[in-house]
Amino acid sequence: MGGVLTALRWLPAGVGPAKPPAPLRARPPDAASGRGRPGRLRRCHVSDAAAGGAASGLHLGDAEPRSELRRQQKLAAALVLEAVNGRSAEERKMRPADPPVLPAPQKADANPEDSPGVLPQKPQRHFRRGPPNLQIRAPSKDSRDRRQDDTKQRDEMVGDARQEENTQRTVVSWRGAVIEPQPGTELPSRKAEAPPRPSSQAPRIQSQAAPPNERQRAVIDAFRHAWAGYRKFAWGHDELKPVSRSFSEWFGLGLTLIDALDTMWILGLKKEFEEARKWVSKKLRFQKDVDVNLFESTIRVLGGLLSAYHLSGDELFLRKAEDFGNRLMPAFQTPSKIPYSDVNIGTGAAHPPRWTSDSTVAEVTSIQLEFRELSRLTGRKKFQEAAEEVTRHVHSLSGKKDGLVPMFISTHSGLFTHMGVFTLGARADSYYEYLLKQWIQGGKKETQLLEDYLEAVEGIKKHLLRRSEPRKLTFVGELAHGRFSAKMDHLVCFLPGTLALGAHHGLPADHMELARALMDTCYQMNRQMETGLSPEIVHFNLYPQSDHKDVQVKPADRHNLLRPETVESLFYLHRLTGDPKYQDWGWELLQSFNAYTRVPSGGYSSISNVRDPLNPQPRDKMESFFLGETLKYLYLLFSDDPDLLSLDAYVFNTEAHPLPIWAPPRGA
Ligand code: DMJ
């Protein structure tokens, strides 16, 4: 394998295999590892804690060195910030940032308390975006939807806002004639108060995008095949069961359809988008007695609707997003303000999972991009406030290990629980991702987020990084009560992309070095399997024995759920380094998906055995993220246009839904 570095600066001195580690955990046979889905839980956390308790490595005596480390991290963050703000793009070897894509957040967002009477989102004048046949703008139809969907409060809000808009229009006059502001032209006197609009780059995505190249056309073909199955056998339902040609429900919200909206827009699938949009308009109703998982529904439904709004400019999606966001809010009504995992969007009853009062750390800390954006667009501060309260709270908690967080948090006490177990995989992964991405979303000003992210990357290097034998693949393992396990979830393969993104935004160059090495490893996790597809979990070999391979797979971990993380990181690595080998690797992956997961009658299926190309054992399920993430990232990976969803203009949520980076405030 090319690209594995021989000298790894980030590995702590003296780190290396000593003796074979004792097995740390027993796992139930079906280790699907999805977060928040009771049926897919894979951990035995309580027994893990008990088993390792005596040997706990989380010493209370760490407090002193940790505060010193923290001080150093703050210093490092300050230096990085100075560097980010002070160095030119050329000096940083970064592509120059695009001009701001959106007006600055309204004043009210910056300091909500100062503006108690601030108006919520004004109804947007519709500025035509994208090709005409996607501009589904019949006002009467949309008004009808609004009448059906919206609450009384919302009607009042809209009424107020209309008044505001009228006032604004009459202010703009020349020799007695009213001049309507043009799209993108804001009068200086009103500019600071202009409501946020859909991203100004959105039109480019379809109108000026280069025609798809051969590999992109292959992605379009894959998408069409997946969509055909969904359309035929699962239309309006959550997930396609491609083998039995039926469907399964999770929340009953047309999850696949919503997750796929922005992918269709980006791939230029206008007919499909239009049909899906019609379903959203006519059929998607949130007034139903159903429990949804806060995290999963936020990243997929709220994130999907918000990005569909930004790309299409269609207010239907924003209205739906706001309605849905309102229905998620009861989840935050807990003694600690750490949200419950589940909320009933019809009744407003929120609760933790049946077996615990805890929430998952990654879940409560990976809803912020979406809630913050919803507040910015609607002018309603409550979404952002509730989500940021969680961030502040988690920031201040003890129980971390050099920036690494435990996997559970109590909704009663607000404290971490099941302490001493640290992973970059399930239940913690996107905590790290959202530290960085919120910092980017907010214009790189929120230094607390940066500090926590930088500290965590140091924690990863110090505690979780090792190299395998014999090929010396750099990987991220896990730590349970001081004992290292060479186990890595495929989920961890989001990390190379996140590290590369941080380096692009001015963070230390060794983050990029580490990103490249981990990318090689994630590629090998796929490459070394007989189907070319990664299993859900691998264990790395730490001992130099000639008959051992680097990547080992336990029978219970052999499944592949069509997950996106490898191709997600390939997209970032290619976009930010320009190295075509990442596109070639992605191309191999697409071939493997086609060879082993494509179901002839339509759709793709997760499989149970990535080691048996003759019988990969389809599991009869197409996860919504295959359309929302995997195929979208493949399409973007195969593009050579850095401005197709520029990483200086957009930040992708953890379900691959692009949200705009907020412009820095004027004068900053
Ligand atoms: C997606 O829902 C998201 O990417 C999430 O962050 C992790 N799990 C799946 C994909 O693997």
C-alpha cells in the first residue's frame, strides 16, 4: 500500500505492542452499531465498566496535569486562531476562501437578549433558483400547504413578518417610485437587517455545473437504480427492503425520500426531485403519534429539509423544517437540559430509551449545526439556545481524558456516565466532528469549540493511535479503563475527512498528515476484504507474525450497511489534496457496491458477509444514508470542480447535508 508514512510524528513515544490484549468486551451477535436504535444496540457498557473498573485508567489524579494540558490547548487554540486570521491563503497552502455566501447572521442571533422583539423569519420573496421546472412556486398551492400545516403562532409570526416586509418595500423609493430590491442587491441602510436567504451559490450547482463525467454518470445510474426500487416498493416509507420488495418504517416520515432530496438536486435529477417535492408538499405531515430519535431525525429530516431549502430556494422545505424543529423541542425539557433521546412529535412527550435515563454523547452533541441554522433562518432563537446549552454544558464537564469524551450522559444529573471508555466510533464519533464543523459554520469565531477540538485531536494521538503489523497501518483504537483495544468501527472512517477539513481551515498541518495515513487505513479496511467492502468493525493486528494480516474481522462484524464514511473521507481528501488516487479508490468502491449489493429488481441491500463474494448474504435493507450520503459523496468525489459545494462556503452535516457557512460579521 502506498502512502503509509514510515515516521509517524503523532504516535506517542514508547507506544507499541507489549503483550496480546485480553478481550475487553463481549458483544451481542448482531453488531450493527447504529446509534439510537434499540434493535441495533451493540454495546455491553455496564459489564464493560464492571470488568475494567479495577484497572481503571481514568485516575482522579489526572486533574492537575489535565488543567495544565488545557492551558496549553487554550494557548494552542489562540495561536491557531491568530494564524488562521493572520496568514494569507497562499501562505497556508489553502485555496482562497470564496466571498461570503450569506449575509451575516442577524443581530438578534448574535445577542438574543438585546432584541426581545426581533421579528422572526420574514417570508422570503422567492428568488428563482435552479432550472425553471424546479421552481415550484404556485403561491396558492404553497399558501394552502401553509394553512394546513402551520400553527396559530406561526400565522401570527408570518403576519408580523409580512407587515415588516411591506414596510421595507416602501422605504426603498426613488422619485416617488417604489423600487423592489433585487436578488443579491441589498441597500446599505437595510443590509444589516436583511433576512438570511438560501445560499447564493446554489444556482451554480445545476445551472453552471459541468456535465457529469463518466464516473459521475455511473453514480447517477446507481442512484436511479436505488431510487427505482424505493419508488416501486417503498414510496413514502422510511426504508426500502429491496429483496422482499417491500419497506420498513422507523419514524414513518419518508426518511429515504427526505434524505435523498439534496442528492437529487446535486445530481441534476430534476424529474425525481420534483416528484419527491410533491410528496413532501402533499403527504409529509408531522402531526402524528410517533416517537422519533432526536439525533437521527435531526440529522436526516431537519438536515435534509434545510439543505433542500438552501439548494432549491423552495420555502416549502423551510416551513417543514420549522414545523419539525418545533416538534423536537420537548426533548430538551429535562432536569439537566441534556435532551432525551426520543420525542413523540405528535404528543410532545419526550423520554429516554426504555432501559436507561442516559442519552448518548454523540447524539446530544450532533444536532447543533441544524438547530443553529434553523434559528438563523427563522429568527427564532430557541432552537439555537437549546442546542448550544448542551455544547456549553458538555464543555464544562469533568470525566474527559485529554479532550476525549465518554459515550453516555445522564439526562437527570447532566454528568457523564459509564466513565472511562473512549472511542471515536459509535456513540462518540460525531461529537468531535461537530466541534470542528460548528466552529467553521459560525465563521471560526467560537474559540471554545476550537479549543475542545484541538484538545481532542491531541487526546486521540496520545491515547488511541497505533500502527498495525505487518503493514504499519495507522489506526484509531479504543480505550476502556486504561486498556487499549485494537478495535476500529468503520464509523471512525469519518475522521480522515474531518481532520483534512480542519487543516484546510488553518489547523495544524500534522492533522492533514494524520488524515492521509488514516485514509490509507480506511481504504485497506475495504481493499483487504474479498468483496472490496469494509466490514462494520475490524480489529488490527499489533504483533509481527508473518501469518497474520493487518486487518482481522470477527464473524459477528462481517456486515456492511452501505455506510458512507470511507467515501466521505475520500471526497475530502481528494478535494483538499487533488490527488487522483482517492478518486480511483472511490471508483473501486462503487464497483464493489454494484457487484455485491445491487439488487436486480431495484435498490441496493446491506450485506451480512463482506468476506464471501459468492454469497454476501443480502440483509434486505437499504439504509436512507446510502442515498443521502454514500452516493452523494461518490458523485462529489468524482467531480474536479472545487466550487461544486465549495468547502469554503458549505459545511456538511453528519448526514452529508450541506449547510451554508455563515458570513463573518461586517467589519470583522
Ligand atoms: C449516518 O446516519 C450518519 O453518518 C451518522 O453520523 C453515522 N451513521 C450513519 C452512517 O453510517
